[in-house]
Amino acid sequence: MDIGKLLGTIVKNNQEIFIRYGVVTARTATNTRISVQISGATTAVTGIRYLSSYTPTVADVVVCLINDNDLIVLGKLT
């Protein structure tokens, strides 16, 4: 999904979103989902999707977009 489309949909629907930092703790065998420990949490959230422009690596510090129960990794902090 394109980041512009994603943010456009959020703004259009007047949804509440939050941006949090996290650390990648694992990748699935097919590299389609990752596990992320959100800042302040003691356990990782599994099955997280990420933008196609990002190639996840364990221990990356990432920016996460959170809306209700949905969490998407936008990319890595440098």
C-alpha cells in the first residue's frame, strides 16, 4: 500500500491514529510479516504488516502507525 493513499484514507475517514516507535524482534519464514515490540511494552506483537518499500531486519527501530487494533510499520529510523 502506498503511504499517501494510507494517510489519505485516514484523514478522509477522520480516524484517530497514533504513531509509536518499536523494535523488530522477528520475521516470518516467508518475510511477509514481522513481530514488533512497541515502545514501553514487555512483549512483541506478531503478524504485523509493513510497507513494501521497507525491508525488515531484526533489531531495526521502526515507526509504527496504530489505529484501533491495526498496526502497520511505516519504515526504519536512521
